[in-house]
Amino acid sequence: MPEGPSPAPTGDELVRVLSALGNPHRMRIVAALVERRNYVSALAREIGMSRPLLHMHLQRLEAAGLVVGTLELAQDGKAMKYFDIMPFRYELTPAVIAQAATTLTVRENEAGKEEAK
């Protein structure tokens, strides 16, 4: 099924996505998940970061709709959280940004708090 043009993102969506991808650790996580879905412990080892820090980054990516996590039971009964990339495509042009800016509901001080996370 051919992909049609992506719908124009809202300003808030674009801020969330760009903010989530504006971190080198999160970019590495996305790159790793493009290769294959993975569970948290293995992904942490692959990327070389602690599980708590990885969880924080994965939460940010999940909130932006870029990854999805699912809890699954291993054969030994242990619960494992797997993450997979969500298909996404954003076209960034001045016109897209200008259109998205007209729909912003996030205020500057809220965006600054969000960026600090």
C-alpha cells in the first residue's frame, strides 16, 4: 500500500517530536530500535547506559509517539518490557513549521520546563 503524504503535524506534536529527538542518547535508541525490537536490559547493554537512564529516555520517546513498549512474559515467567519503533515521517520545511506554529498551545515557559527534562 503506497504511503500518501504525511498529515501536517500540530505545533505541539512537532515540539514533542523535535524535543524527543533533540538528544543524542534518544537518537541512538531510535537507531538501535530500527535494527530490531529489544527489551530494556539488552538495549541498555547495547547502548551502554544504565537501565534507569534508558527508561527515562524511552518514556520521552514513547510520549512523543516514536516508540511503543509492550510487557511480555519470558519462558521462565519473568516480565520483560520490549520496545519497538513506531513508523513515523516528518517533513521539515519553513512552510510546515509556519503552519504548525499557528496551532501551538504550549506556552514558552511550559516548553522550557519540558526541554529541561
